[in-house]
Amino acid sequence: MDSHGIDSHGTEAHSIESHSGVRGADIGCSQHWRALQLATEHLPAPVTAISVEALEANAASIRARASGTPIRVASKSIRVRDVLRRLDREDWTQGILAFSLAEAIWLSDEFDDLLVAYPQTDRAAYRELAGNETAAARVTVMIDSVDHLDFIDSVVPPSGRREIRVAIDLDASWKGPLGHIGVFRSPVHSPQDARALAEAVVARPGFRLVGLMAYEAQIAGVGDKPKNAVMAQMLPRMQRLSAAELRERRGETVRLIREIADLEFVNGGGTGSIESTASETAVTDVAAGSGFFGPHLFDTYAGFTPQPAVGFALDVVRKPADDVVTCFGGGWIASGPAADDRLPQPVFPGGLKYLPREGAGEVQTPLRGDAARGLRIGDRVWMRHTKSGEVCEHANALQAVEGGAVVAEWPTYRGEGKVFA
């Protein structure tokens, strides 16, 4: 451990909660961004930074919202092993929700509970899983049909592999009076559907059914205070009705499957649904990831306000007009429907806005506002990404800032030479 208290991974050795008393007013204002700016101004742009204090405040908030239900950390929304390590050693977290089988195998060298959230067709990864004793014991893959079992068997027959741990993905969408509300994921919707698939897994050599997952995207992934007045009235009610329906359906599904298989876990939810998901007796752990970093996607949620822990800064390289600056790069667009809310949000200095015809560009981003008048060539503009872990696909490292100084450089997956689709 060096003079900053950093361990061999570049991670501080103290608990994630040591700064949990930081208030939103202390972190979400311009002083927060100014502190990141002062701490990183010696580094070349674009620079991506994380406030350790904000990360810890967000972790404390997530823990409190879960009311004792363990949190499974969603790696898709982190993509930084040093952050995963910090969270994994806490007694209120329970494993990692990975987004790729290759990623899960890579992480299994040091993490012992990995659930791959999405069905996979990576043949090389399945071959590696079948031949890796450690990974086979620690990684659980996702299925939602017998076709997935057939696919795995076609890659590595049961006779030539270790037993593969599987979980069933239950569709959590709400089929109410307005039709299908939610995302299109699993075809397994009813408890009877899940029971039938569970029976097929139990009867199949080479597989062991250990878990169930259901992600209620229409609750966890959609803010409940939209700008549209009509939606602002309808959405919270829809989410309450959907949560009530899912509570009964998920509970019955777990009851039916436990009659034939000893489930180790039942995972559900996300950052936006922690309270409602954690309140279900059938759920053993709740997923959360984005809430640790606090991207601007969560500005539309009424029930909680995560701190903007991560931001990135761009250099001003042109001044085409007195009230316009042009930054180098900036087109870090989030996934999802193409819309303004997928763009990074300029936050410091305040008052800067995109030019409608240009938006956030691949190599340059013009911004207009009174704050531009005081900016010069070489000054910086700070941005918040719409979503969480995706920002790490543009950076090799996060500069960890604590107490007004950079205390560590935490490599992203990209910085470690890993890119998982």
C-alpha cells in the first residue's frame, strides 16, 4: 500500500461507505465539477474522471434502498474492474451480473459468483467454459428456450464437458390493457412456461438449473417523471400496476420451479426499481449498476437522485463566434432510440447547449451559450453521459478523484484490452 492507501489494484483499501455522508447538494453543483477539473487539468483531454466521494454516496444510497436485500452488481454499467472489486468485497453485495460470457469467464479468475444476463452464442466462450474448472463452477449462463440448450450441446456435447450452470430468463413485461408494456426479451412469460422449461433443463444431461431472472425494464429503466404531461400522469400508475402483477407472477413461478429444482438465486430489477423488487419475498438479489455512476438518464426519476460520479471533459479547440466554442470530439452517444436524451449533457461551465444541426460530433462538438464567452482555446467543458458503463468504451481509464486530487487511475475494460459486445 502506497502513501495514498492504494492497494495493488490501484484501489483504496477502505470501505466503500467511508464517505457515505456526502449530501447531494455538496456533489451535484458546480463545485463538484470544478473539483474534478482542478484535479485533472494536468492530464490530456478527453479525460474521464470518477469522484470517489460520489461513488461512495451512491453505493450507500443503493444499499439503503434495498433494505437488506443483496445487490448483484451489473458489470455492463461499470466496465471497470477496480470498481467491481470495491463493490464485490462489501457484505451487502451478492455477485456480478455480467453481460457477456467471455467477460464472465475473464472475471471468474477473481470473482466467484457471475450470472450472465443474456443468452449467448459465442462458441469459443462455451468451449472455454466447458474446459475451465473454475469458470464452470462460478459462471451461470442464461437461457429462455430449449433451443439454447440445443445450441450449447451442439458446441460441446454433454459427454465432453463439465456440468453447465443455467438460469431461466422470465419475461417481466406487462401485458395489460395497453398491450405489451416493456422490452422484448424472453418468450417465457407465464409460470407454466417457466415450469415447462425448468423440467426440460432438469431432464437434460450436462445442465444444472440454479437460478431465475426477471428484469422489469418498464419500471427499472424508465424514469417516472417524464416531461410530457400526459405521460407524467400515466407512467407512475402503469408502473404500480405492472409491479403488482409481476409480484404475483414471479412468486408463483418461483414456487412452481422450486418443486423440481433447488434454486440458488432469484434475481430481478435494476437501479430504477430497487425498492419494489427488493420488497418481493421471492427475490433473493436485486441488480444495480448505473446508479453507482449516476448518469443523466436518472434525472427523470422521482424516487431517488444518484450523484453524477462520472464525467468526461473535452478541450475547446475553436471559437467560431463569441458565444460559441467548438470542442474536440464529444460524440459519445448512448444506445437506445435515437433522440436528444441519448446525447451527452454539457454540465460545466453551465448554460452551454448543442447546435441543433450538429449535435455531438465524432471529431468536433460546437456548443453555444453565454458561458462560451469566457472560454478560451485549451479550456475544458465537462459532460455527463446518458447511460452508465457505455462511457467507459470511449476511455482507457477513469481518473479516481478523492479529496480534490487524483489518487488512482482505474483502467476500463477497454484500457485492459477487452471489448465485449
